[in-house]
Amino acid sequence: MKHSHDRRFDPADRAGLTSEQRRARWNPPRLLTLAGLQPGQTALDLGCGPGFWTLPMAEIVGPQGQVIALDVSPEMLEALAAENPLPHVRLLHGELPAINLPDAAVDFIWAAFVFHEVEPPAALAAEVHRVLRPGGRIAVLDWRPDAQSPSGPPRADRLSPQQAEEHLRAAGLDSVRQIWHNEDAYLLSAEH
Ligand SMILES: C[S@@+](CC[C@H](N)C(=O)[O-])C[C@H]1O[C@@H](n2cnc3c(N)ncnc32)[C@H](O)[C@@H]1O
């Protein structure tokens, strides 16, 4: 039986997650803004890695907001800490699907290239629903099974946008829709 750990991104490969090439390709502030992240919000970065999205999230929410950066990998969290994130970034070590936060604690959840790594995805969607405040929003950015790029996780491990949407709906989230895609990835948005 395949263990969910087999799907996990190897922390030894973390340098590739913060390359200039990747920044130019994804333009994090553009996608985060498109997904609805706003100044003053409390935002949660699920599977934050070394902070490729966390750092621009902190810029967008500003000092009146907060970014909680969650990852299971101590190496990833250490790499993020070494980037000297702004003071309103809080690192949270934890293993999804559990999210060690109170109910209705956050306004916005960002899940980039992590949903497909977590088993079972339905449990992750339920936790997302629990920690989002009413009116809060989740955005899921993940690999298309039919991506053009040869890189990325094994295709058999990927979630189609329809599968990811179904998990979010089943957890009770509303307005589930795809708001952007390119040849390799899709971006979904849903509201509590
Ligand atoms: C492919 S990397 C993406 C990192 C970051 N979101 C990005 O796009 O740069 C996936 C991240 O999710 C983390 N991760 C995987 N499974 C996890 C789990 N069950 N709980 C918490 N973090 C997990 C990995 O340690 C890794 O940092």
C-alpha cells in the first residue's frame, strides 16, 4: 500500500522552490491578489515549504495582518526562518490533514502544490472548513494531471481540478470554482 509520505516533496530539493526562474514563472503577488488575499487578513500558508508564497503573503497582508506558515518538514521551516520573514509571520510545525488552530481562526488559506500530497484529501478539506471564518476563502493551486511540463509530481498522484473541487464542496465550502489556469496548473477558489 502506498503511504502518504511517499508523495511528500523531498526537503533536500527545496532550493528549486525559491529560484528566480520560479518566481518569474508564477509571479506570486499576482496570483495571491487574484485569489483574494487582502491587507489586514490572517492568512494560512499550508505546506509553506521555504516560503516562496509566505514572504509575498506577508507583504500583502501587512503588519495589521498575520501569516501562519505551516509545514511538516523542520528543514523547510528552518529555510523559511533563514529568509528573515517579517515579524507578522508565524511558523507552525504540523502534519496535515490536521491543522492545529482553533475554529474560525483565519480569513484566507493558500494551498500551493500541497493538496495532492496529503492523505486523505477529504480530511484536509474538512479541516480547511473548520479553521476558516465564515466568509473566509481558500485558494488551491496545484498540478494539472495533463500538464505540459515534464516536471512535477507523478501524474498518478495529482488531483484533477474536478476532484479537488468535489472535496471542497463535500466539506461544505461554497462558490467553488476555477479562477485561473495555465498549461501546468489550476487555481481554485472556495468560500466558507
Ligand atoms: C511541493 S512543496 C510546495 C511548497 C510551497 N507551497 C511552494 O509552492 O513553494 C510541498 C510542501 O508541503 C509540505 N507537506 C507535504 N505533506 C505535508 C503534510 N502532511 N503536512 C504538512 N506539510 C506537508 C512539504 O514538506 C513541502 O514543504
